[in-house]
Amino acid sequence: MGAIFIHNKTNYSFRVDKSLEYFEKQNFGTPFRFNSGSWELYYYPKKLPGSRPQVIAGKKLMIVCGTAVMPHKTSNESLRGIYECFCDTGNIPGNLSGNYFILFQSDNSIKIFTDPVNVFSIFLTEDRNVFSSSFIALVSGLDSLHINRMAVTENIVTGSVTGNETVFNEVIRLNNNLNIKIEGIEFVPNFVNYAEIPQFRSRQESIKAQINILDEYFEGIKPLALENGVDTGLTGGYDSRLLLVLILRHFGRSSLQIHSHYRNQENRDFSIAEKLAGKAEIPFKTIPVKNFNDLSLKEFTDTFEKSLIFNDGQIRTNSYWYEQYNTEDYRREILKEKRLGFHGIGGEIFRNQERAGMRNPDFRSWIKYYVVKRYAGEVFYDRADEENLTDYIFEKLVLYKELGFKKHMKIDLRIRKMYMNHIYLQANRGLRTNAENKLAYFLSPFAEPLISKTALGATPFLGISMNYESDLINFLNGDLAQIESSYGYSFNKGESILNYFPYYLIENLLPLKFISGLRIIKSKRNNYSNQNENKEVLSYINHLTDRVKELGIPVNIEKILLRRDLAHLVLSTGYLLDKFEDKIII
């Protein structure tokens, strides 16, 4: 990324010194410092040694945070190409990929562009006098914080925060739906044009189109990959396998390493990843870490603090703050000399894992049963509070006009995929992209709008199984497709009808409230006392839980603690509240 921090010098109430102290705590180096009228800018380059500052100070000043790459160009060539395009046209290149924040400054005026899906996070104070890529930097500089109870409830119940809100009223998140006017600064909307979704005549034609667009993308980023060296994670699932075969197809083995998270007991994902690395003759990297059940109280709290910093205080479903995998120290050890990481988020767009087909629920019912109750089930004390959260999310989602969302529409498979690869990315899974981009370059190919739109055109041909993505993998690399997946079958054979058809019938014939209940019954239960017997750790977990209960949100926290996917969100929220207790007004 590294990071950006901009403040209005006439705003004397904000503690700029506290924000800058936080950047020091994050181990950023010395910032570049610029002035533009009443605004002062601090730019921090990416952290890892050898990372070049993404700054051009010519007739116009340009600062790039995140990863912004033009096809067939190295990092420096992309930087120069973006600058020249803006100087010529007043805009950024239309073929830019990545997640980024780009600032241009001249004549005491500033123009700001972000990636079209708004995965790159920019936070603003409520009074619009300070903004930054760091949520915690803003929180650190504010004198007082008021809890946004609805956002906290959404975060704990769904694992996400949709739209431009955060858990504190004083801080908001920039996206294309937020109409901001600030003297001396122009935020330029950068929308995805979903009117350009292609139409295909056959499944085979659609597969050929996916392969072509994926080949075009990976060939385009090849100079960046060969220049920086590549690291990619691997499990036994679909998306990391598809990512691996594309990387091998275009970059070869010489610049590539694979990593998988170490486990102190037998783990299927890890075993499959190790087998795939051996088959492909690629270096396989894993770093021993302590599991949750082995942590002392000091190790537990240290890991929470490092995770808070690495994740910038953002609490999401797949980011467990008590796991050492979610710290900067761990990521540095994995990367070593590599400077380009990849993530397979968004790959779900290539398969019908939802088993959607006959039933297209109305928009509000879909939010209730597939967003609000997806992980939580029945956790509200009062039914009215569940309905209030459903309405709260519903009203935020209908603001996404570029997706064509309307209050009374039906939710078919294509709309679900648009939600996942646009709204859910910025509300949830894109968090990892922002954390990684502080260190080095980081890309999520399947989340790129050009790839997403082509995949959306294939939605009618996904069928009712996950075999469309299996076929992509098998077409690209039949040898690696033969190795068994964590689903219990190899991708060259695909998912059998006995596996997917019962789920399809359940998903399309049973009442939605029954499906929601079955989902909770099937999910793994959580019990922290069985995972760590250290009384000090358990006492601290109770303390963090009590901090959340003190908020008085309308949710049974004890029930949330039983949900494997949600329990950690309570602890992380409690830790965040502890961290800033001297500022928080409940």
C-alpha cells in the first residue's frame, strides 16, 4: 500500500501527532510529506526492503497506494504510464488493474481515484477534515468515539460491515455511493460498468471466453510477477488450485513459491497443498506457529495486538485475531524476498456453490436468510431487532445503483455473484488485500471487474454443481486436476450428482427458515474452554466477552460464542473496545 494520511491544517482539534505515532508503531519508515493549500499529506511507502516509493513529483504530484498495474508493464513502467495518462487526459488508464488509491496534486487542488470495487480502504473523519488508508490512525487522533451499535451488530452477526459505515460514528469509509464535496479535493467516482456483461450461446463458448480473459490478464501482469517474485497460498479447494495453474501457465516455476498454514495435527488442506507443490516441483513453505490451545496469556494478548495492527482494527469473518497467521511477523516470514502475493478471493464466481436454480427469493428475504442468518441463525432476543438489522442492510444495499439493485427485485444466481464479487469484497474479504498491500504488491485476479464481468456472462451455464470451475482447472492443467481436493473428489472427475443434487433440492424446495436452521445444525460448534485450558486465557476471554455485552446490542452473545464462524468476532470486538476504552462513549 504502504499508507496515506491527509489532514486539514486548519483543524486544530484532531491529534495528528497520535496518528503519526500509530504509523510508527506499524513499522512504517519515514514518510514523504507534501502540502496542498490547507492540506498536508503524508505518504508511507510499502514496508518490505527493496520496495520502491510509488511517487512521481513532476509538474504534478502523483502518489499511488496499494497495487495499480497496467498490462505488460513493470511496476515503474505502470507508475509512469498512469502519470502520463493523467497529464494527457485528466483521468487514469481504463485498463488499470489492482486495488489502489491514486492521488494527483497540482495548483493547490487534489484529485483522488480508487479502484472501481472500492476494495482499497479509505477512511474519513465525520467532519471530512482528515482521511487515511488507516482506520486506526484516525481513531487514534480523535478525542472521543461513539459506538455505531447497528454497525457493531451487523459486524458480529454477519462478519461484515456493508457500505460506508464503521463501528464508530466519527469514522466513515469511502465508496462510490458516498457523495463527498471538500474544498480543494475532488473524489472521482470509478464505477464498474455492469451493462457490459457478455452473452454466450453455449457452455463451451463461455469456457473459452473465461480462459481467454484469464490468459490475457495473467499475461498482462507477467512483467510485474517476474520482476518481484511470486508467493501464493494453497489449500485443497477450488480457487487456490485455479490460481496456481494460471500462475504456472504464465510465469513458470522459477519465480514462484507456495505456502500453506502449518498445523500441529493432521490437516487435509495442508496435506493436499504439500502434495500439489511436490507434483508441480515448486518450493513449499510453511512457518510453525502456536495453535490457540497452546497460547499463554501473554502470547494470546500479543497476538491480538499484532493482529489488530496488521488488520488495521477491521474485524471480519476469516480474520481470527488470536491466530498468528494474521500478523505482519508471520507474513514477512512467508514472503522473505518475494514481493508479489496472490489471493483467490472472488473465485466463487466460477461455480454454483449456492445451489441456486428454481428459487429466486425477493431481495429482502434473501438478505434476511442468506446474509443476516447465514452464520448466526436465531441469536436475536427480539424478532423485531432481527427485522431492523435486515432493513438496515437492505437500505444500504439498494444504494449500489451500478449493480442495478432495486428494492422489489428477485435475487437470481447472477445477482448473488454480483453481490459476492462487489459488495461482499469491499465489506468483508477485501480486508486481507489491504493488510497485504502495506507490505508488498498484492493482487486478487478473480475479483478484477474485467474477469468478474466475463464470469457473470457464464452464469446461465454454471448448472447446479461446482463443476464449471473444475472444468476450467482441468482444461488448464490436467495433471494437477487429478490430485484429490478437500471436497473428497479430484477436479478432473468433478462433483458427482449424488453430492450436489440433494443439496440442490434442499436449497430450492424447503422453506427458507428451515434451510437457515439446517445450516446452523450442520455448522461446527465453538467452545473456547475445550480449545484452551489455560485459566488465565479463559478469564481474559470472559473479560473480552463482557466488554461486548456492555454495549447492550440486541443479540445473545452466548449464542454467538457457539458459532464457529462468529465467536472470534466477539473477542476481537472486545479487544478493540479495550484498546480505546479511554475514548469510547457508550
